[in-house]
Amino acid sequence: MPTGPTVRVMPGPGKPFEVFVADDSVCRQWAQQQIGGASPSQTANQNLAAGAAVGTLLGAAAGAAIGSTTGDAGAGAAIGAGAGLLGGTAMASGPAYASQWELQRQYDIAYQQCMYAQGNQVPGVVRRRAPAYPPPPPGYSQSSPRRASSQAVLQPIYFDLNKSDIRPDAAATLKKNLEWFRQNPGRKVSIQGNCDPRATEKYNLALGQRRADATKRYLVGLGVDAAFLETLSHGKYRPSCTEKEESCWARERRVDLEPIQ
């Protein structure tokens, strides 16, 4: 069974191969941490063994009960244990396979997100430069009336330093974004968390993911179907500006919402 990613990732343009190999090692460890530190095959085998053990115990008990009616409870227990082992293993093999498949899927997603954030190429993902929207001023309200015939556009939201809480101005933006979902039923959206560069790579990737997850939860609370929302983190690797000052960093602490083609 697989012990690493089953998805294909290519080095970013101009990236030396040894750097790509180092990225691969880091992202394998990152993906492993996201599924609890055990490989998908290890978790599946644990589930399979547990099912076999439970089946053996239940089979022995049932066999003893049946054997007692014929005067030989010991033989009945032995036969029941053997049948229970086979039955428990068979029944556990289905959930074990499903568990392995789901963990592999989660591992692959985490691995791709990490490699993408490192600047590598993930087939099927188009790297776009984020629009440089300025953060709204404190207390800003987006309650101005709109024409019913206008085409809605998904707007980004912004966060405080080291925070993933939805601010009041961000909540107003997400409510405004509901019009886009009404105009595009069934369309999937990628929710992408970003951070300013003043922290470690690991911290920023985790913070970006928390921001994306918080945005998804808020939209689901507003009635958007969670099945059409996907989250990922770019960490600090998708900057919209390069100035080393607060006005630029404030624009980096955001979540972008992009329709998936």
C-alpha cells in the first residue's frame, strides 16, 4: 500500500532539482502530520487488526453458547472463535480499505498544498496573482444598495495580525458575496488563506489554513453548501505587494475566494 503521495508535482520554473527534492521531503513530513503522524497503510492495518480481534471474541462467545446446548461448550467456543476471526477480518477489510483511501486523499491534498506553496507546479492548478485590494478601513460598512442586474464578484476579506477571527468588516463582505453564490448555483469556490511574511513557513501555512477554514465555516453558517467550498493555504507565498511596511502586510493578511473552473 502507498506510503507517500500518489499525486504528481513538478518543480517550479527555474527551481534547481535539489531544492525540489528538499521541498518534497518537507511536504511529505507536513502531510504526515496532517493525518495524525501515521501512514495511511498503518492506520488501515490497525483498523483491520481491531476488526479481526473483535470478531474472534464475539465468535468465541457465540460458539460457547451454541456448544453448551450440545454438551461441548469448549469445542463450540473454538469453532466460533475461528469463524469470528474470519468474519471479523472480512467485515473490517471494507472499513479498513475506506479508511486507507480517505487518509491517502487527505495526505495527497496536504502534500499538494505544501508543494504549491513552495512554488512548485501542481497539474491542473493555475497560479494567479492575487488582486491588490486595499483593506477596508475600520468601521467600514458595505450596506450600499446594488442594482439587481449587476454581476456579483467575489471579494477578499482581511484579518488582524496572527488572527483567524472573522472581523465585522469581513463578515459584511462575506454576506455581500452571497449574491455571487445565488447567481452561480452549483459552482465550486476555492477559499485560499494568505499571511504576511513575518513568521516561519510552518506557522504561516497553518495560519493561512485556519483563516481559510474560518471563512468556510462562516459561509456555511450563511447557508452556502459546504460541498462547493474547498480550502487551502498559500502561507506567505502568494504576495500581492512587496513593500516592507504595515500597509502592505495588512493586504497580505487575507483570504481570496476564487471560482473553480
